[in-house]
Amino acid sequence: MPLLGLPAADAESGCDMARRHTQILGTGLLTLSLVACAGQADLGRTKTNELSFFTDLGDRVVQLAERANASANLPLTAEEAQLRTIARTIDTQAAQRRPDLLSRLIQGPEAADGEKSYYLALRQAHANSGASLLHAFGNDVLRDVAMIDQFANLSIAVTSADSLRLALVREAMEADSAVFSDAVDVVLRVEENGKVIDDMADEMSVRYAKYRIALEQSAFDIPERDLIATVDQALVMLEKSIEGIKGDAARHRAVRGELFGRRSAADRPV
């Protein structure tokens, strides 16, 4: 089965980013260094009562976060851009795999969103050949393994950079709280990066469950034991990759929690 992977990324490493920030800090331009390592987008807002590092810090974050496009002045790093590209690819795949309107009308709501939706879409596309269905199934799984592994490499670099960013923000707040308004975009960007990683872990967990159900149904419908076993092996690989992403998400949550003193046992690095 051909593996449809993604091209290697020419991304700046977390270590290079750390060295660049160290050089910038040497000049005393703290705010500039914060701006240089963040990008743009929108994100869900953190609840006020979850922020407790300083007396009124939580309220100030929420107030500043209410600005439209709060991080619009901050460019995405190479890793952040690639992280979002993979996430959009996963979302596009999910949309493409949904059965068409006629199928949903005939088969009911489960065809669109239920646990069997992936298998129903496969059956629709490969109605005349069980072997073709299993080959397509295996390729989908292996493609996801490749994307998740690339996503994991990027998330490690992003988490490292975000840890440095928040350390700089914390130092700025401790030195002079007035500087915080200049650093809030960085705080929001770090939260956004965490949401991208969390969403990927959640989406792939749901997808894995659908794959497992599809394999069980395929084993019942299609007398191709060898191909069934091959897909099963690919799913074992996918499961391990998803567990890795979940660990990455927990590590990023721990990094975010350090700034605001809201670290929980569930968010500690594993």
C-alpha cells in the first residue's frame, strides 16, 4: 500500500528560536523579542477565575483579549503555520468523508456523524470491490499516521518556543506590570497553539474509534483475512501516534498552566 505522507518541513527549530530570543534580550528589547516569536489567529477565551498568578491579572487578560483579532500583529512562526496546515488538512478530510445528501437521507443521521459514518462512506466509494475498500482503508490510516507524526514533531518545537515565550512574559510582568499589555498577544497565541494541539488529539481519537468500527465491519463483510490483518497493524501504529499527541497536548497545557498557577495533575508532563 502506498503511503501518502507529507513533505519534510523547513522549519526553524525551537533551539534556534531560543538562541534568537537570548540575543534579543541581550539588547534589552524584551517586547520586541515577544512579538518576534508569535503569530496571528483567533481563539477561545480563558475564563477569568482560572487566572490567579497576580491579583487582577485574569481580568486584564480577558479585557485585552476582547479586542478584535487580538494577535493580528504577530506573524506565525514556521512551525505554527505548518501545525495549522496539517490541522486544516485533517478537517478537510473529515468533511470529504461525510456521505452525500442522498446517502444521509436514505441511511439517516448516523451516516453523517455516527460511528459507522467512515465505513458507510467507504462502502459507497468501493461498492464493487472489498479488496479495493481495504486498500483505501489502509492508505487512509497510514496517511494519518504520517500526518500525526509530522504534527507531533512540530508540536514539540512549538511547545518549546511557547515555554520560552511565557517565561519572558512572566519576567516582564514581575519586573513591570505595565509591560503586560504589550505581551498579551503572546499569551493569547500560546493559548491558541494549545487549542490547535488539543483539537488534533480529540479529532484523531474520534477518527481512530471510527476506524476500529470500520475494521470490525469489514472483517464481517469482506473475506480478505490478510488485508484485514494489514489494516489492523496500521491501526496499532495509529493508536501509538495518537497517544503521543495526547502526551504533547498535556505537556503544552502544563506550560500554559505554569504562567497562571493553574497546573493540575492531569496537565503535568508525561
